[in-house]
Amino acid sequence: MAALVIVAPMVSGCSGFSGLSDFSMKDQEWFARPGRIFKAGNSRIETPPLTPTAEITPNDLVSSDGACAGMPAPSPTDANANASPEAVPVVPAAPPVALGHTECDVVRGIGVAPDNVNMSNNERGDRVALITWMHGPRPGAYTFTSGRLTSIERVDVPEPPKPARPAKRKRG
């Protein structure tokens, strides 16, 4: 009798586990279908080129005073002198600055008037602009060749003046 109890499940062929065979059939069907990673007929991924190919126009070039076409005139240095101390200016997030960007893209992205602008030509006759910021969110020396950013170098930024300590009063 004990042998019958042990042999009966083996002889039945696991008929009680019909759900298990359904899972293996579903897996086989799933792997038999073609993948749908790409759309039918289009197997490429659209990405922009690493180096921009758009033509540089005069509006993309910085003038000798560091201004670009369409930029607002620089505000006076004491524009917030009469502002209330509670009013905190809202600083927008700066757009990225990367190699290959145009001169005006970088100037607009940094958002502060440059401290120095030097224009020249290289040995091939291409326009070379060296624009330097000693202050602002991204101080540095930015070199442009033919209107596109080709290098960024770090500059020594002067430390802001330390606030003067008030004189100690003598007790007595």
C-alpha cells in the first residue's frame, strides 16, 4: 500500500500540474515572437551631431565690447542701490556652455558682461576671439575659432574683500 502511494504520482505523469506546462508554452511563444525594440522599417536612433553644422551668422558673433545682437543693454552697477533689502533677485538657471557653441550662445549662457574681449586672426585667416570673465557664474578664458568655442581655460579669480571686523570695545 505504501508503494502504491509513492508510485501513483509518478505514473500519473504530473497531470495535476497542467498549469506548469502552460507556463513553459507561454515562454516558448514569447521568445518565438520578433522583438519590437525599433519601429518597423526604422532601425536607427535619431541623435543630434556632436559638432553643430549650422552656419555662423553675424548675429552669432560678439562685438568688440562683448555685446551680442538682441541682448539687453547692460544695467548700471548700482541698479539695486535703492531696492529694498528684502527683495532678493531671482537668478535663472544658466544654460549649458559646451565646446562648439557660438560666441553669443556662450555670452548669453553666462549672463554677465565679459571683462575682456580680444579679437584677432589665426594663421589660416579664421577669426579668433578670446573672451575673459573674471567674475560671474563661470569665470574663465573662452577661446573661439571661426565663431565656435574651442577651449575653456581657468583664470585666477580675485578673492572677494573680507568684511572688516568691528573694533572691540574696552570694558571699564
